[in-house]
Amino acid sequence: MHIRQIASKNYLIILYSGVILLLSYGLMKTSGSEHISKLIIHFISFVVSYLILRNFFADRIQSISHKLPPDKISDKVTYAFLIFIIGFILFHLVKLGRNPLIRAFETTDGVEAALVRQNLTSESELTVNYISQFLIKGLIPFFLMFLFFTNRKFLFYFFLTVSLFYAISLLQKNFCVTIFAPLLILLLVRRKWIMSALISFIVVGSVFTLIFASNPEMRGYKQKGVPPTAFTDNLGNGITGMINRSFVLPGKIVSAWFSLVPEKYPYLNGHGYHFLSVIPHYKYIDYSRVLYDDLYANYAQQGLKGTVNTASFVYDYSNFGIIGLILGGMIIACLFVFIESIFYQAALLSVVLNTLPVLMLSSGAIPTLMFSGGWGIMIVCFIFFRTRFYPASRTSILINKN
């Protein structure tokens, strides 16, 4: 079998192996080999479960993909989605009042800038926050990629402009990456180098804009007796911070959870799953908030509230210890086999739509990624719009399709 075919067929397990290596790097850099055995236990559980399930369901995976209902989505439905998304964006921006990015640039203190960002969600209704999350992490990324793929240039560039302005206005750097991730992956896979460079430039420029907006010291303001530093030093610190956040912080956070649970905080024995809070008399305990106050006590004392999100399987560990690590591996294996059954004839779109969510398993729980994280929405959108990508070939969608 050709190497490319092998890679596409086993893409999810290869990608998740990379996630584990990334976590191992940050964990080893933070706490040495103290907790590496926990990662190994989880990974072995994942690989064994995945291979067993995939072998057992090999024939069923093909049959499930063939049984998906034919899509009868018209252009009117696409336009309806776009009108809804743009309409909500305008509504939300008006509701936020004076543009948050301008307010952030007016701050002279780091805590003040952080509060501007925090108040965007704390002062908004829960429904508005959830819809915003669904759009930023699910619908907007999907339709940006969809409009480009189907060559609707005017709609694509208009939608891109509105979506980018919205993402920047919410002051979240990861939003600027999230909305473009499927599109950028598609461009890279299809070797659209000029467009890839343009989108990359937009993403990097947006992220650095938000870094400067949220860090007054990088704009020359003195912070607690520390003299302002040169612009080049600030730029270097910003780049170093991004690298650290991407390659070290996820493993560092995993190490912190492993160190504090159960030594300081006991196993939750099933009370650490937010999706179970709908059960009457269920007591949900959010360790991500509890540990934030412990790990970032200085910020917490200044009134900042936050979470210490970690890898999906670590939440299982915080509930059940070593058994949780094994359970976490089995759950992810089941999820991957299910996703492969949906994308069986669409290897390219599987890569495009599932890469970022799988990478986000390094810092998020599966239920969160599936719902407010937008993963589930993109999968549902694929099911309903899948044949719109290849109208000339409604039965075979291959990775090498151009």
C-alpha cells in the first residue's frame, strides 16, 4: 500500500500519537519522568482499544458510511446559515458596545486588560456565549472552508472579513486560529501555497495584534516597577510565549494535574463530569477552576477567574485514577472509530475537519470539544453538506481529489 494511503487511512491514530509526544515533551520538561508512566498507560490503552475496535468493526465502518442519507441541501440552506451567522455577529457586536479591541488598547495595566477580555463573557447572557462559541468553533470554520472549496469567491472574502473582525473583537487569540484552521489545512493539503501564505499571514498578524492589545507592557507601559522594554525585546517575548504555549504548556498543565491529584485534591469518583450535572442531585466539582486558584493564586487574588483546562484523559484520571487513564484511552479509541465510519469515503475532509479537534484533545475534554468546542457541529455539517463538495462524484470522496 502506498505511504500516502497508509497515512490517510491511519491519520487519526498517527495524529493522536503526535499529541501524546507533545504532552510528553512538556511533562518531561516540567517534572522529569515522575509522571511519564501515566501517559504510557493511557497510550497503551488507546492503541490496544483502537486496534481491537477497528478490526472488529472493519466491515461495519464501510456499511455505516454507505447508509448515510443522501444530502438534499440546496443553496438556500447555505444562504440561510450565512445570514444567521452574520446576523448574530452583528447582534453580538452591537450588544458588546464600544469595540473591545479598542478598549483593550486603551488599558495601561495587564490585569485591567485581562478584565476587559474576561468581562466579554461574564457580562453576557449564557445563551449568547454558547451561540458565540458554536459559531467561532464550528459553523464559521466549516463555512469558510466550504465557500472556498465550492469556489464562491465573493461570499468567501466577504464572510472571511466579517468573521475575522468578529474573532479579533472577542480578544481571544485562539479564535483567530480556530476559524481558519480547516481552511488552512485544506490549502496546505491541496498545495495552494500563495493562499496558504496569505491566510497564515492573517492568522499571525491577528494573534500578534491581540498579544499587544492584552499586554500593555509590550506597548511601553511600566508594570509594577518594571521599566518598559524595547519593542524588539517585546516582540521576541511574544514569539517565545507563543512557542511555549503551544509546545510546553499543555504538558506542563498535565503535570500539574498529576501532581495535585490525589496528593492535594482527592479523586472525584465520577463527580468531575459537567455533562452529568443534568442528573438530579448530581454534585459537579470543576477541578479546572479549583486548580486555577491554586496554580495562579496571584491572579485569583486580584479578582481574575479562570480555568486550567487539560488533556481529555486527565479529567478521567482526576475522577478514577489509573483506571481513568485506561478508560480515557478506550473512550478516545471508540470516538476515532466512529469518526472513521462517518468519513470513510472522505479522507481529505476527515483531515481538514478533524485535525484541530484531535490536537485540542491535549487541552480539552471530549464533551466540551464536541459541543461548545464545535467538533460535533462540523461533523453534522459534513454529513448534510458532504456531496456539495463533490457534486460530480456523490459516492467517492478521496484525499487526492482536486
